[in-house]
Amino acid sequence: MSQDELSGLIARTALGDRVAFSSLYSQTSAKLFGVALRILKDRAQAEDALQEVYVRIWRRAGSFRVGQASAMAWLVTIARNQAIDLIRARQPATLEYDEAPEVADAAPDPEARAVLSGESRRIDTCLSELDADRATAVVAAYVEGLSYQELAEQHAVPLNTMRTWLRRSLIKLRECMSR
Amino acid sequence: MSTGTHRPDDNALAGEYVLGVLPMSERRKVEERMARDSGFAALVASWQTDLAHLDEAYQPQTPPQGVKARVDARLFAEAAKPAGGLWGSLVFWRGLAFASLAAAAAFGIYSGNLVQQPAPGSAPALIAELGAPGSSVGLIAALDPAEGAFTITPAAFSPDDGKSLELWLVPGEGAPVSLGLVPSDGGRLVLDQPLVQQISDGALLAVSVEPLGGSPTGVATGPVVLSGSLSKN
């Protein structure tokens, strides 16, 4: 199903159309269950998460804006947020790291340039400009929903180091994508 | 959209939020900031768009049956309106409940081993054996109030194709309240917390046959096939 058709289903769901909502479920639930499973790594929890995700989709369909995000990206964002919130809720609510380490000097705001240039390069092109282990950390954090604590353990570095790495990597990515 | 005033740190923070690495308290703080700072919210949206290319890594997995029915039950069962006819008749319900208990005793179809044995210390607080007079149909619903979920064990009943079974709480007064669809192969039926609080020892449950996906109107439309009351295990 095309993004346009999915957008149409979300729009009709926002109007309270239960038939459209059912179509949306049948077209997208496998993808979103895949998201929940990948992050939660537990079928029962992923099933509970999926239920919550579609309750949210029904309630928030009105906030979807065509053109702001692709329909599937919007849906995946809801699923990722739900799954990540569920695992973070079982972890410490705060982490003992220093306040947000400074990541860069006062370069011109890259985001402003991104807006001016009108198009972004694809994330994978820019990931390839990072050191391989840092690119791996960014992708694992996103896809698997890893916490800073888990990333630090995987890479065998202190928490603060991990955070500094990742924040610098993010700034480099943003700079690359707005070139 | 004004993003020109944002510092690199804000960019990194928005990226951290979208990656999902932050602990819970910081996730909530970022969300509060998104709500009051549209420029910062635009940074988050920009990261979401860029990182969405990584969504290709998520392989579709067919979800278990029954999830959609539970979603619908949560979203659409709340608008229950007072019902007329048999549904409004308390005498009918009490009679049916009594008859179902008699049927259960007569047919001996309800044995404890139909309910999955819970771990010690986590026994369901309330159990209902739902049956109908004169036939060996039935299912067992065990409510764990702490979890807000029923565990449903089907015994010998399944609806015809294209039909769903819907579970109702029948209050002493007023209209039955939908608790959701009976999972076709049994399993968990998660309730909204306000519903859980309406359910207590002695509460009467009933199951009706509804169109696939449940009653379209929020009140039972099909025949009542099973009923029974909750009691302590």
C-alpha cells in the first residue's frame, strides 16, 4: 500500500471511520509488531505494546499532517515511543552522568542551513562518514532501543564517554545531512 | 518554523530523544519542552524524518490474533447505553446466572485444571465459570485485579465464523458494560483500570454472540450464550 493510501486511512481514522481504522491495522500491524518485538524482545510485552499503539493511533490520528512525515514513519514513531517508554519505565529514571557535555563549538546552526538547502542527504550516507563503531552505536540505539547504560556496557566505555561520543556523532550527522 | 536560534546542544538533545537513549525522566522533560517550544519540536521532527530511513531494519512480524479485537474493545465499548428488552431485565440475568451454576454442577464441566495454574502467590483473585443451561458450552474467566486483566480459558465453545464473542459486566442496575472480546483461543483480556474497579466479588458476567469485531453499537446485539458470577478462588 502506498504512503498516500496510508495517509488517507489515517485521515479517515481521524474522522472516526472504524472501517478505515481496521484497514490501517491490517496494513500496518505486522510492521509495528516487528518494531515492538525488536525493541522489547518479548512477545507478550510486544503484544501489549501493540494494543496500546493502536489505541494511541486512533486517538492521535488527528495530529497526523500529510507532508510533515510519511505515514509509515509517523506510525513507526508511535510504536517506537511506546516500546521505548515501556523498557525505560523498568530502568532507572535518571542516570548518573555529567550534565549534557558540550558537543561542539558555536558553529553556524546546521539546522537552519538544512532548512535553507531544502533537502537532506540520506542518513546512511552520513553514517558512513562516522567511525564505524560510532555509526554502529547510533544505529543500535535507534533500531534496538538501547539505553546509554546498555551502549556503554556494549562498547566497554564509561557512561560519560558514551554520551559524549553519541552526542558528537549526532552533531556530525546533522552537519553532514545539511551539507 | 524558527530553528535559527538553536544551539548544537539542542540538536544533540533532540537527536538523543529520537534515538531513544535517554532515561525516562529526561524523555519526559524533552516532551514537555516540545510542547512549549515549537522550534525545538521542529528539531525533533527533523531528526524523526532523517532517522526514519533506519526503519527499514524492522522486519514485519504477524501479530497474534485478538489484538485488534482488544483495541476495539478498549476504544469502542465505552459508549454503552441502557438497553431494553432482556438486556435490561435484572430478573433475566439473575435467573440465567442461577441456571448456569446449576448447569455447571450437573455437567461437571468445570474443573480447576482448565485454568492454567498460576504461580504461587499470584493466584487470580476472582474466577467466573460461565455456562449455559442445558448444553456443555462454557469458558472460565479469571480476573487478576492487580494486573487488570482476565485470563480466559475456553472450554468447549467457539462462535461461528464471522462472529465474535463479547464479554459483558452486568451491573445490579443499569446497562451491561462491555469488557471486550473473548480471545478466540483464550488468553488475556486487558481491561481499562476504571472498568477493573467496577468489578467485585459476586459480579455477574455474560457472553453474547456479536458480529465480527464486537457489538457495533456498544450494547449487546446478539444472543446471550454464557453467563456466570465471579467469586473468590
